[in-house]
Amino acid sequence: MADSVVVLGAGMVGVSVALHLRRRGCDVVLVDRQGPGEGASFGNGGLIQREAVYPHAFPRSFSELLRIARNNAVDVSYHPLALPSYASPLLRYWWHSEPARYAQVVLAWSALIRTCLDEHLALARDTEAMALLRPIGFMRLFRDPAALEAAAAAAEIGKREHDVNFSILDSKALAAAEPHLLVERAGALHWTDPLSVSDPHALTLAYFRRFLEAGGSFMTGDATTLASAGSGWKIQAQDGPVEAARAVVALGAWAPKVTQPLGYAPPIFGKRGYHYHYGMQGNAVLNRPIIDTDAGFALMPMRAGVRLTTGAEFAGTDAAATPIQLDRAEPVARKLLPLADRVEDKPWLGVRPCMPDMLPVIGPLPKHASVWCAFGHGHQGLTLGPTTGRLVAEMMTGEKPFVDPAPYRPERF
């Protein structure tokens, strides 16, 4: 049982961890209460965001805070009764967003982001997954020329400091690139490095199949039943108990349900997000993902249709769905693109696992060295799954980590 591992959570992060461990000879069982990739990995913008070297900081301007407080925006919404439970992590989030502290966060965060394209391609190469990864980047659309100019200046800093690539499109170039836009915009910032995923769920399943082909196994089970068993750990699965020498917690926003009984309560908080898919009228198409910077929503061309995604909703993790942001965004989106009917009867809802210092938790538990953490990636679980999988596997098998893991250590909290 010395090289046996049970990985709890079969999203992009958990599947990637399991695959990398199996490739290093570990006996790996992947466990989830639902199918692989059916949690937060299922619904997102479908971008491998090489440009995302600057994590989203807590707003610090009074005007921005006032806008959010009105609770009528597309990009941010909240349940008032849920705010007390968010008070402590959001206060920490604000503290870590102070410019000097944020600069240190960027150094640690960008060290992970810069690896994302290579690590995804390493898992996808020679499989059907390659067809899902489209090298088309995405565009941020701007109404105000001054805002576009400011974004271009910020992007230039990112290019100089972090080797990210972009181009600027004026109004005419944008209209040529996306001829079915219904309104004129001042222009767009086109991030050219990111990969656009036509079906995020299919991508997770493709990596999952690689894990099974490598000799790994999957079981349906309840991660919260994790308990010590001799010198190792066991959980209860549908087909009976699963025992292993070590465990990896890759449960996203639900990770504390497993770590708290073991004495570790990370200040993780969830940002809920929604999506709908739409058809397009006539022969209209959307050639690449676009983000309406002013309105705060994204439209992504997917296999299932054009995906409309929302920003962040602050609510209880298990609260009923309240897709008010989609209701606010859809009329604006229909003025931007000739959208047809919704594909689904009800919207998808998922929870993004966020940390106050904007960095994931990667490494062994402080009091249980045989239980490892791999969660807290915020909006970038899809982007950073393979990177985290490799990093965790290298650490667990005694290899030299290809990224310095110190900034992500669990004991920082």
C-alpha cells in the first residue's frame, strides 16, 4: 500500500493529479460523488488563460465598491443574508489586494500561469483532446476608446513582464473579425495566447480516459467519509471501502468538509457562476470568445452553442439557484449578437473555490503529511489543472518540483 493514493474529486484538478500520479507508478483510485468533470469544471468560459498573470484583486475604489453594493450588476451579485459568512475571507481578500502585497501574489500566481499551455498540451497530445483546444485566444470588447487605450497600456506591461501576447483591433478590424456583431464598438483587446476549449467537460473526460488507460481506476463515493485506517486512509465508496496510504483533496469549494475534521480550516470562499447555451439566428457565427468589458459577461462559441457566462455570485454554497445575472445579461447579449433560443431548459450553476490571497492550496496538511491539498484555484481550475497535477505528483514522489511550491503551502493559513 506504500504507493497507493486515493484522489478525492474528479474535476480538472483531481483528474490531472490522478493521471500524473499514475504515470509515476502510483496505484491511484479517483473518487467522486458524481461523474468526472461534472462539477465546477463543467461550466466555465472554456479558456486556458495564459494571459491571466494578474489575479482579480479586491476592488479598492469607492466608486467600484458602491457599484457592487447596489447589487444590480451583471458581473457581481450577492445574497444579503449570506454576506456575514463571507465577511472574514473577504476582509482577508481586501488585505491581500493592497498593492505591495498584491505584487507578491502576482509573482507566485504568474509562476503557475506561465506553464499552463505546455502542461495542457502535454496531456492532450496524440489524443482527441487536441481537437478541443483551439489556438484562437479571446477578445475583450470596449465601447470607450479611452478604456481600450488604458487596457492596451496595461497589456503592454504584461507583455514586457510576463511574456503574454496581444493585438489591438480598432472598430473596423473588430467588425471584420466578428462580422455578425450587431453594434459597433470602439475596438477590442485580443489576447492571442489562450486556448479556447470547445467543450470543457469533454476535455476533462479526455484526460480521464488517459488516466484509465494508464491503469487508474474510478469509484463513486463520498469524500467526507475519509478516515484514518492504520497507517493510511479509507473512504466509503458504492462498491465498498477504498484504502490507500495517502489521499489528495481536490474538492474545490467543498475541500473544508474533508480538511476541517483533520484540524485544517482554510478560509476558502465560493463564487458561484452560471451559464446558458444559445443557438444563433440564420447563418450567424461567433468566431472566437468575446467578453463585453462594460456589461461584464462573456460569450463563448462551444459545441453546444454560444455559451453566455456570468461573473461572480456570493451566496451560500448549497443555496438554491438564483440566475438573476443571466437575466440581466441576456438582453444586452441579444443586442450584441443575433442569439436564437436557449438550448437548455434551466441554467448550469457551479461554485468556484477562491482563496483570500488569490493562490491555490497545494501541499501536505500541516498535521497529516499523508493527506495532500490541491484546491482553491478560483476561476482558473481548468487552466491550472495539469500544472497542479504535475506539481503535486512531483512533490509526492520525491521529484524536484518544476515550480517552487512554497507560496502555495497549506500552512500559510
